[in-house]
Amino acid sequence: MNAIHTIDDYERHIGKEAVNRIKAKARPLRDMHVMHMNSTYYGGGVSQILSSLTLLMNSLGIQTGWRVVHGPPDFFSVTKKFHNALQGAEINLTDRKKEIYEHVIHENAIRNHLDHDVVVIHDPQPLPLITHYRKKSPWIWRCHLDLTAPNREVWNYLLPFIERYDAVILSCGDYRLDLRRPQVFFTPGIDPFSIVNKDLPESAIDERLEHYGIPTDLPLVVQISRFDHWKDPEGVIRAFEKARKKEECTLVLVGNVATDDPEGAAVYRSLLAHRNERIIVLSVQDGALVNALQRRAAVVLQKSIREGFGLTVSEAMWKGAAVIGGNVGGIRHQIEDGKSGFLVSSIDEAAERIVRLLRDPDLRERMGNAARERVRENFLFTRTVEQYLDLIGSFEPEFRLKGDLGASCR
Ligand code: UDP
């Protein structure tokens, strides 16, 4: 049985001072009623974050709920296209797409009676909800995407919705938007007690790998990600094929498909053609397997082409793994190249780093140790909790943000 953790449990990771500081920040907000809304209960980093965040907020005395947008497949097909476009892809933005999007969100607004003290809307899927309420409290839009180069057409269409919010949260300063609204930057964090991250004995790791028939006779090179082209699984396979000519190893690609992502199944199917004795491709929803693989792998890859912030990167770093990440988006802030992992910009570079790490166990250990410390200092989710407490506690009448938080418009 997994226990429900309270902030005191985190003391061993973040120290007493941080725990007391978080409790003190939560005290004046006790009994507030906060609602988070996103578009999937599982699959993807947002649901991982909300799962831990909403439980810990409740244990701190803040009544925090989590709801999910409901919609038919064509709605999620449209919103995935918006998601892709915000990360820079082309889109044919027709009136029909806008109509499906806005109509389904209108239906959701009718079903959801949101009169909370604070409402936090995650990502583009539920974004237009705000247009259907007489606003009596602050509404926050939290965008988790890589906004390095958003498609202008989609951006211009979504902007009037975004500008109705009282504050916008982005994953790092690089994504700062041209907005008339205050913007704050929260680095997503991982929960050391979740199934994906909690300590695992060697026997449990062995058991999980055996259960899925994953061979352990050669070093494991691993990428764990939703099946999505932005994660570049095709590039991982090509890098692995090159590396394997120099060092023997096994590639394991594990992924899942989020309920709000209709493209995932096709990406998974396209990878199956590459399977062989040394390339394992698994589509499963098993947090314990993710945990076991990140612990046992010789090298963990996250070779994304775009990445708002890669939870899988922090998860593997937390376990002391040697991680190779795409030199993009949030990953550039997670890994210090050459110190707590490697950043790569091409398949050749990825292949070269795989070989280098496989040949040098000391380097793997040094990087892994630095990686764990980096996550402890910067990317544990108690920090995210504290940032939310700061934000929620900073709204003045008329829902303006006070002090430093309010200063970051445009
Ligand atoms: N994950 C999982 N099983 C999988 C693939 C991913 O549990 O097969 C989890 C992973 O451990 C991480 C999250 O899903 O917690 C993915 O978050 P990330 O920020 O890396 O990427 P996103 O999917 O949000 O783009």
C-alpha cells in the first residue's frame, strides 16, 4: 500500500527549514478552495505533477481539487494539433477546428461549476473555459509546453483567451510571452515518493525487468516517453544503431499513450518495425517499470526535439543515471552539459556520447552523482508547491499580483 505523504515526510530530502517555510506559507491560505483542470488523468508529465501536487496541497490544509476536460476524439485531435503548433509545427487552422474546440469547452463549462478561490487551467485544451464564467476570483493559465517558436497563427487565435487570465505560469524564462498579463516561471519538480521515483530494492528491479522479458546480459540504453514525435524515438533508434557498432548494448524504448493524445498509437506502431533481439519497444502503463529501468540503465536518453521541461530527465537524474538529453527547451536548464549529463543536438552526437558513457563507468558515476544533487537542489516538487503557495498568496483585490511576482509583465 502506498501511503499518503505529508510535508513532514519530505524533510529527509529538503531539510527542516524548507519544510517549516512551506508550512508557514500554507498557514494563511488554509481552507482556501483551489481547482486545477487539465486534459488527462494519466500519461504525460502534467498528470504526474497534479497527482502529487493536489494531494500534498490538501495535506497542507488547502482544499485542492483536480478535474479533467471531457471531449470526443475529434476534440483531442484538434487540441493535439494546437499543442503541436504551439511547439512550432504547421497547422491548417480551419473554422471547423475552432468550432469543435470552442463548442466542447462550452459543454465542459456548463458541467463544471467553478466558483473556487483560485482556478488553475493547464495547457491549451481547457483554455477557453474562462470565457464562460463571471469571474469572482483569480484564474491562472499554466502552460507546460516548449514555447520557443510558437506557430503565429495559432498563437494569435489563442491570445485573446490567454489575456483574460490574471497570471500565466511558464516552465522557464526562455518562454516569456509578449503578453499584457503577469508571467511567472515555475520549474516543474518530481516527487521522490511517487511510484516512478520511490526507492526500489535490486530484487524489485530484477523482478520488473524479468516480467517484461528485458534482457540484462548487455548494458541497457533506455528512453522512456509518451509515444510522440517530439520525443524523437526514431532518432534514438538511429543513434543506438550507430553506437552499437562500437559497443554492445540493448535499447529499451518504453512509452505510454495519454488519453488526450490521439497520435500516440500511430507513433508506437511505426516503431514496431524496428524491433529485434536488441531493440525492445514496449507500450505499457507501469510506473514501477519506469522506475526500475531508470535505475538499471547504463545510459538514459531523452532526445527530444522540443520539451517544455522533461520530467523523465529529472527522474533519471534523481536516480543517479547518466542522462543524454536533447539540447532544447527545458532540458537545457536541467542538465549542465558535461557535468550532470550530456546535451546533444544530433544523432551522431548522441551516438558518440552513448559510446563514451558505456566505455567509462567512472564518468557515468560522476555524472550520476552530480545529477542527483542537481535535482535535489532544484527539481524536487516541494519547490513547485512552494511556488504555488507564493503565487496564490500574492493576489490582491482585483486579482492583481503584488510585489516581485506582479512585476513580470511583458
Ligand atoms: N511516463 C510513464 N510511463 C511511460 C512514459 C512516461 O509513467 O511509459 C511518465 C514519466 O515517468 C514522466 C511522465 O510520464 O513522469 C512524462 O513527463 P515528461 O515531462 O517527461 O513528458 P510529457 O509526456 O509531459 O511531454
